[in-house]
Amino acid sequence: MSRLNFLLLIAVLLSGVTLVRSAYEARRLFTELDRAQAEGRRLEADSQRLQAERHAQATNLRVEQVARERLHMRAIGPAVTQEVTDQAAKPAHNAASGAKS
């Protein structure tokens, strides 16, 4: 009988240790999951913030401002427009039209 009691005592102790270990593992995994979810929420918030910043940077007014300040560009108008003609094509064009006359 004492041998049976000893085996049952060992079985109960092993069962208790296993139960404590599984509870600890469950708490550790839950904490890790919670941290991962918090990191995911933080990354999602960063992504939305960066998309909003990108949208703000891509507005027409912002692009025009950067073009003027950094690239020293200016708006096109009749005062800055220059007409360029191809001098080499002009004689050939005149010769072709003269042959038809």
C-alpha cells in the first residue's frame, strides 16, 4: 500500500509541476501576444501618419513651392517663351516647295 501511495504522490507532484509550467507558459505567451499587438497598432499609426505626410507633401501648392525654392524654376509665360527654329530644315523645306511651283 505504501508503494501505491508513493507512486500516487509522485504522480500528483508531477501533475502539479506540469500545471504550474503550462500556466507560466500561457502567461508568457499572452504577454508576448499583447506586446506584438501593441507594436502592430503603433506601426499602423505610424503608417497612417506617414501617408498623411506624404499626401501633404504631394499637393500642387507644395510641389510648386519646392520647384521655385529648391530648383529655381518659374512659371511659364509669354515673356519667358522663346521660339526655336531648325535652320537646317528650312532650306530643304523651301527647296521642296520651290520645286512644286
